[in-house]
Amino acid sequence: MIGCHCDTCKSTDKKNHRTRCSSVIELNNGKIILIDTGPDLRQQALREGLLQVDAVLYTHTHADHIHGIDDLRAFCQIQRSQIPLYGSPETMAHIAEKFGYTLREVGNFWDLPILKTNVVNAPFYLFDQLITPIPIKHGNSDIYGYRIGNIAYITDVSVIPESSLALLKNLDVLLLDCLKYTAHYSHINLEQSLYYAGLIGAKATYLIHMMHDLEYSTLSAQLPSNVFVGYDGLKLKA
């Protein structure tokens, strides 16, 4: 955090060096699905050597999850192809309104992103993989998590409805919001994250989207054996 001198912000442990929340899913057929385009996308892609993005799933429209959309231009240039975007009707409408210049067909120039919006409100297939949007609450907003095979990604959540919990059975990996120790109106805190992790019962749950009051080693020591602290650069197999 800018101007902060807490133990996490001053830490030399790279697992405490956090950029804005995003994930990459590599399918068995080699296709790469990106979840959200946060403002740190360029930095993250350079750090991880990411050279391919075949599609983007959007959870919601807040700046920390969408404002790196311009950095998709590099992947369009490398691949010489349009990148499809997927999300709720509200999210796709927001992108069309705020970032309409990116919604273009392939032509002779690659100076801007070349993207296409796709509204989803039910399970759908992408690159032969079933993708299930998971409706969740983020404060007063209705947003999506996603299930991709036996992996689920649930960020920026305050409530997971019963109907959505039913979509999260038999997971190998759950990536789950955990903002801070104390209560927050639009995110679950540590106590709530552990409650939902227990309800969902994934083989392994990783806590994500953490504020700087959650220090990696300190938090790790407080968790059950099947719950872990996520960190930038974490790589998982499922």
C-alpha cells in the first residue's frame, strides 16, 4: 500500500508482494483463459512470461479487475487474432460503454486491442471446456465467480447463495476471497472464508484478494491443513 510501513508492506518475503487479483487457467489442450484484466496485467505477464491469452472471463466491472484491458493489445499483436471476452450482461455492457474502442474486428492494424464481448448467464463451452458462471453477491452487486472443470475462482464475494454453493461440489481447488481479519460490507473476512471453505469442501482452498493486514507466514500458521495462503506466481495443478 502506498505510504504504508506495516510488516506486510515492508516484508522481504516475496509471498507478501501482491499485485491486483487475477488468474490464468491453462487447459489440457493448451488454450489459455485469463480471469480479469487488473491494472497490473502488464507487470504480471512480464513476471510470469505470459505470451498467450485466448479468452478472458470477467467477474465484475470494478477498476481493480478490469482496467488493464488495454494490455490485451500485446496478445492480439502476438497472436494476430481477436480475443473473446465473457461475462454477465452488466459487465459486457460496461466494457462496451467504457472501452468500446477495443471492440473491433481484425484488420490491418494492431495499435489497439481487438476484442469481442460475449454475454453469458448459464454454463457454456469454451475451447471444449465447460465453464460454469457462479452467481455471487459483492455487497449490493451481483457478480460472477467461475468453475472451470474441478477448479473454482470466487473473488470479491460477500455472500455465496445456496443455489451457487450447489455448483461448487467436488472441487479439487477453490480460490476464495479473504479480504481481512475484520468484517467488511462487500468481501468475506477470514472467519467467513474458512466457513465457506468448510461448506464447499474442496480438496484444497487458497485464500486470495487479501489486504495487507494479512501477512503470509502469520496467516499460514492459523489455517486448517487443507487451506493455504495464495500468493503472486502460485502455480497449481488440478
